Amino acid sequence: MSPAQTNAAWRASVLSGMPKSTLQRLCVIAGSLIAATTVSQPAHAQLGALTKWDTVARNIFKELIEINTSQSAGDSHQAALAMAARVKAAGFADSDVVVLKNADRKGNLIVRLRGRSTGKKPIMMLSHLDVVEAKAEDWTLPPFKFVEQDSTFYGRGVADDKDDGAMHLAIVMRLKAEGYVPDRDIIVALTADEEGGPANGVQWLIDNHRKLIDAEYVFNEGGGGRVRDGKKLSHDIQASEKKFQNFQLEVTNPGGHSSRPVRDNAITHLSDALVKVGNFDFPIHLNEITREYFKRSASITEGKIGEAMRAIVANPNDTKAAAILSEDPSYNSQLRTTCVATLLEGGHASNALPQRARANVNCRILPDESPEEIKKTLERVVANPKVVVTAQGNARNSPPSPLTRELMGEIERITKDMWPGVPVIPTMSTGATDGLMLRNAGIPVYGVSGFFYPETYAHGMNERIPARAFYEGMEFMYRLVKSLTGTRVPVS
């Protein structure tokens, strides 16, 4: 018997022994309580009353999630057209809503809210329409259906990155409806193939339609609030990214019959090399962003970790502090370049000495270190001329974006207004976003959203975000965009 069935049986046994008059009075009281609850608890009561623009954003979000934009079967061009129709219906001129198709099933939307002619360059809010693959059989919920359950939004892309797209569109639609005229243009771009597809929208726009997206700076994914046990710890602003570079380690050999083994074995040489790489730590190298990250994080981190953060800022050569921080993969990746083996193949037959063995080593390189130096370091660590190290492709530089007083001051002010006591902390992303292309084009990029999410399972099963955090993020970004384009929003 289930707990519910047990409770029902208990209630029946108790009620059956009550006088009829008592039971009637209880029914009246229960009915009154239910009615009162019904009146005082409307839909979304757990979240508080939704504003008109919360509802608009939710509707946009729902439509975006329910358009499959994955690489295998999706269509980001369809999503761009659907969003363009919404924006035009909100009063934007056709000339300010541009949909550009850069490949089959690949589309990009650029929306412009016109501002006054002050000579200031626009600001842009960027997100991507495409999502990673999601197999329905791997999920317990339908991945391409927007599900709201227990004050949580579920669906592929709710955290990466259609939440940003829905929020950005709702913000400019709201500003338009309010008759707001900023002191510069505000651009919203929703683009294709950020997740590794063959037709990256941002790079294509830079190469072919630079004027549509040229901006003083860009707000992008990559930032957000840190949450632990339901408590907001910090509001992180991504101002830098590591570079992405693969290296192939390869050993070749004449081979032979496995009944006559020799020590000069391709797999053995490669295995020894990979063990050396796995045991090697690149030197610690703090930059403007990571130094500030550890400095500010120390104030919200207790115990030996917080002490180690303060020590590493004071002296990056502090080996004890480095050892403590390196135990955490997240902190370790902020301290140094990292390289790790990710793919392995070797041999051609079970009864033959291998003629070839190769591995892929994926490196995430600090912004101010060069792939050429990392290759030399790998060769020095491996210390075996039979292991040939070759760069696969060319890593693109990703210079840190400057932490300007104007921008950081407004982010800190609004964060303090909305979440008193929560510090703003600049971060370096160890992954890669489309900010890489824009930074290379000379446009600073900042990962900022106001979204305080716990684990979202982005790229995984049943991707999710808290509904309240989505709405709070939208309010934060609305205030931020408005304050940076001419009008401070008063604290509510």
C-alpha cells in the first residue's frame, strides 16, 4: 500500500466513527479553507504574480523550446522566422527585423531598437538558437516540449541558451511598448551553430554583415549567479575565455607478429606519454580577470579554500595555496592551462604488434599563452622523439574584455539593489562561446544574465532551470540595459 493509500484508509477509519453533525461541520470548514486557498493562490502562486512582460517572455521561451534547433534534425531558420514575426507584431519596423539564412536550416535574427543620434555605438545582446542533441528515449520528459513543473522549466535549451534569447527579445519588446528611446541603438541577435555546427552564425555575420552587429560591447551567455543550498553566493560576470586547441600524439612502428614482442611498441610509447601528460601541471598564471576572481571569491569562501585564494593572489608562487586550490577542478582550471587526453586509438589486429597508436589531447589555454608554447611544453614533458605532437587546427586568441568602471559599476549597483550582499565577481570561462569571434573582431564581450541557477543539466537529460530565477534575471537585464542607455530604473 502506498503512503497516499495508507493516509486515505486512516482518514476513512477516523471519519467513520464521527457523529454526523461533527462531520458536516468539518466539511464546511474544509470547504471554506479550500475556497480561500483557491482565491489566494492563483496560477504561478509559488512565484508571485507574473507581470505582463513575464508572461510575454514565457510565451516566447515556450515557442523557442518547442522548435527543434538541433544539428541533426532541427531548423534554426524556422526559429528565427518565428521570433521575427513576434517582434514585428510588437511594432518593430520590417527594416529593423532582419532574418538571414547562412546555410540550409540555419538562420540568424537581428533586431534593432532605434535610439537617439548621440554618436554612441550600439550595445548588443547575443544568444544562440541552436541546441545540442537530445534523444527522447534518454529523457523522462519530452525534450522539445516546454514543461513547467514544480516551478521549474524543462526542455532542451532552457539553460543553453534559449533562456537568454527569450529574455533579450522580451526586453526590447517591453522597451518599445514603453516608448523608451535609448541614447544609442540596442541590438538583439539570435544566431546559428554556436554548439559546434558547420555554419556558425556569428562568424558569418562578422564576415558578411558586420554593420548589423557592430557594437561598443556585447552581453552574451557565460555569466550568472552562483547558488549553493539555495543561497545566492555571487553574481559572476564572464569577461574572458580560454582558447581551445587539440593536439594529436602519434607513434608509428613497423609492427610485426605478436608472438615476437619487442620493447619498441607504439602503444607502449603512447601510453607512457599520456601518463606523463596526465601527471603534469602547467605553471600557475593569473591574469586581470582570474586575479580579481580569486580576490573577490575569497570573501565568500570559508576555511582553507578562502585562505588559499587570498594567498595565491598575494603570491602566485605559493605552492601550498596552489596545491589546495588545484584539488578542485573548477579552481584548477582558473589557475593554469590544462591538457587532458580525450580520444585514443591504436593497433590493427589482435595478434599483431601495433604499427600506429594515436591520441587526442585537448588543451584549454589561458588567453595570454600561445598554442606554440603549449606544444613545446608537451614535447618537453613527453620527452620521447618517437611520440610526434601535432596541433590540430589553429587556436583562436580570445583577449580578455576590459572591466570598465561604467559597466561594472552599473552591474554592481543593480545587483546590490536586487540581491543585497551578493558580490559581483569577474570570471574566465574554461569553455568557449561565440564571444571568441567577437573579441577577435575587436568587440568586447561580457557574460552577464542575472540568472541564479543551481545545476541545470545543460547538454544532459531533463535540462532545467528555476522559473523564478528566469524572471529575476529578466528584471535584472531590463534594468541594466536601460541604465546603460540613458535611464536608471528606480528600486521597486
